[in-house]
Amino acid sequence: MMSLLIGYRKGALGMNNLVQKVSEYMQEHHMVEDGQKIVVGVSGGADSMGLLTVLSELAEYFHLSLVVVHVNHGIRGQSADADQSYVENVCREQEIPCYSFHVDLKRFAQKEGMSQEEAGRYYRYQCFEKVRKEVSAQRIAVAHQQEDTCETVLFNLFRGTGLKGLTGIPPVRDVIIRPLLCASRADIEKYLQEKGISWRTDETNLTDVYARNKIRNHVLPYVEENINPAAGQHIQEMAGLLKDISDYLDRQGENGFDACVTVGKNSCCAIHGPTFRELDVVIQREVLRRAIGVSAGKLKDVEREHVEMIRGLLDKPVGRRCHLPYQLQAVRTYEGISIKRETAGEEKPAPGICIDVKAPGNYTLPGPGIMIELSVKESFKNEEIPINRYTKWFDYDKIKNGLAVRTRENGDFITLDGQGHRKLLKRWMIDEKIPREEREQVLLLADGSHVLWIMGHRISDNYKVTDATKRVLVAKIKGEKSNGRQYQSIVNGERSRYPDSRTG
């Protein structure tokens, strides 16, 4: 942040110890820069009044502009109105712009389908951001302090959480900064008393209405009085260490995700099983959480049991599935696991394609600028049969029923070898591990129910060119780019995962 705060060190400017401590904490976490404008959330309580006062001292020396936002939740009647008046009067005396908002929190919570505690937080941050944009401020400062971190860690631990839930409250998140996380409530109250500054008390904080209040009013005091007076500080230090570990796992999880997950249509995540299995189990869990987050757009309500259910699918047969929050499902596939919305599997299949074709002729296929060119060779004795994915030769005189380019139909089959062994196309696709959702998209060149060419894969042995062939049907796909390694799907322009290893 700031060379601007260097003058604060070692009390060079004769400042209060708390202000110096906060200034160094802000510098450590790069919270602000010289001359920035900060929106400060002020309820009138000790924490927020401490925040406003500390930042006012910093503003005096380092050219920070402050704007206050106060939110009246409308649930404490005259007491809440008095809080609002108090904050507005303080701002008026200090010539700090103040924006006050009032909401019927009970009604707002019902409308949004949230608890009052959750709704109050959501509405406050909406107000902060609205004012930040209106006054062109760069930061939003809120008054969480050390005990808030302890409460958050214990609350998450008691109700069940992953590693992230034990990392406490972040000092910086986007434009939101929390300068007082380095200070205890006792430090803040002592500072205000020394400055002769009063504060308002929210009587609901003294009750046990919320689970957090029980931790604040009973659990932490008991621990500090009977086990260790520095317990709160130790919890915060532990949260900081876990934050470093969590950040490291995040980076490793991102690398693992990039290595084994492909994000497709409708944010469907396809996880490549063999690559996934090579990852450490801790990174596997991080990858799965990321995949759920990508498919759902959020991770709230996603618990450890959901992650373990998905991991367990790797040891299950293809087709097994489990249901996840947000109407997601994880499905065991031939290649690994697919995570997608359940509604995606209920969509009506795309209509079948059937184009009658003749040689010679050019025909447009589904896809951007893709065509099939058919021609007939009468003389070819001195030519080599091309070996590539885009041009195939067939014995023209073996075609009995006429040609069509189409998607699969019941009864389709292909000849596998020179002895005439046949296999139903459905069985062939299963054996080749082509995913169920892709089977209806594969294009075929067919003679009635007999498939000459499964485009992108193989041709029928029955129609191969031999020494006895008199006329050759040449089928060539145009508009595709070949790099010699991959075949681009004719149907949807995506890269096929099934290379044509049988050139016929």
C-alpha cells in the first residue's frame, strides 16, 4: 500500500498504539493507497465507531476521503432510530458525508427467502456498494475485529465445515477491507475511552437470539477465563496459518482442474478419470468442489458428503449417478465422471438427420461450412488409397440400396472383417465407449441399414476396395481442418475424443 504509512511506524507521529497497529496491518495487506476515497460502514457500535475514528486519524495525515453509510434495519424501533441520529450527528460534527438507509428487515428477509441475519448482511452490502459507485470510492471498510474472526471459526467448526471455513474472515475481499481484524474489542473500547468518544450498544447483541451471540457471550469468555486468556489471539493466528494452506491448495486445485476437467455446453464438467486418479486425494476434493461450483455457479450448501459421493462413482459401473444440490447430477461415464444439471439430460434429443445423396454430388452437412463431396473413379489402378480421416474409398458396385448421410437408426450394423462378421451399431458404440449423449450426433454414410462409414471413426470391411473392385466411390469431407492428430466433430464443431485408428 503505502509508503504513506511509513511515517506511522514507531510512533513517529506520536499516534495512539492502536492506530499505529492498524496502519501497519493495512500496509501488510495492501488495503488502500494515498488519496483514495473509502466508504465506511458505521452502525454506531464500539467497533464501527473505532473504525471511523482510526480512519479519520489516518485520513488527516494521508489524504484519505471518508464517506459514511448507516443502515437502520427497522427491528429495534426507537433504539435503532437513536443509533441513526447518533451516527448522523457525529458525521455532521466531523463534516463527513453520511448516507442513511432504512429497511423493514423482517419483510425484506421474507421476500428474499433468507434468515434475518443473512438478509441484514445482504442489504447492508448492497447499500455500501450503491454508495461506493455513486461517490466513485475505491474501497468499502467494515468493522470486523479479532473476536469476529474467532466467532466465525468456531461457528463454522461447530456446524461442520471444510478448510476454508476455518480460515476466518479475510482482511481484503475485492473492494472490501477490514482494518480492525488485528485488534481486540478491549483494544478498541480502550482507544475510544481515551479519545472521549461514546458509542451505541445494540441490545440484541447481549441476547442469545443468534448462534453467534452464544459463542460471543458464553463460549469465548469461558475459554478465556478458564483455559487461556490468549485463546482468541491463538484462534486468529491459527486461522491465518490455515488461510495460507488453503491458498496453496486453491492453486494446486486449479492446476488439477485444468489438467483433468473439460467444461462443455451448459457448464457441464467432464472429469477424465485416469488423470483424476493420479491426483492426491486432497487435490481430488478441491477439483470436485471447483467442478460443482462451475456447473452450479455457487458452492453454498455443497458439503463434504457430496464430494465423497462423486469420488465414489469412479469405482462404480458406467451409468451410475448421484444427485447434488442445485439440480445437479454426477454420472459415471466411460472416461470418468460428468457433472451437469439434471434438466440437461431431460431435454428432447435433437431431430435425426437424413440426406439422400448420389455420386457425383456435393451436399451440405450440419456445421459451419462443412460439405461432403462424392465422386466415382473408373480408373484407379496406379493410385494409392488415401489414409486420412477426411477421404474414404469404397467399392461402388457393392452399394445396393442407395446412399444416405444420416444419424443412426434402429437395426443399423457394420461389417467388422473380411469374414463378414457384423455388429449392431448400438453395440459397437457401447464397446467403443462413445458417451450416450453423443451417439445420436455421429453422422453415418449408409447403404440402407448397412453402414459404410462411421464418420470420424471407421469404415465397413464389406465395402473396402479390393483387386476385384471396378469402380470406386470417393467420399471427401470438406471444410474441416486436420492437424494429423485429431478429428474435429462434423456435427458440432467440437474435437472428437475418438480418433479414427481404423483407416480401412
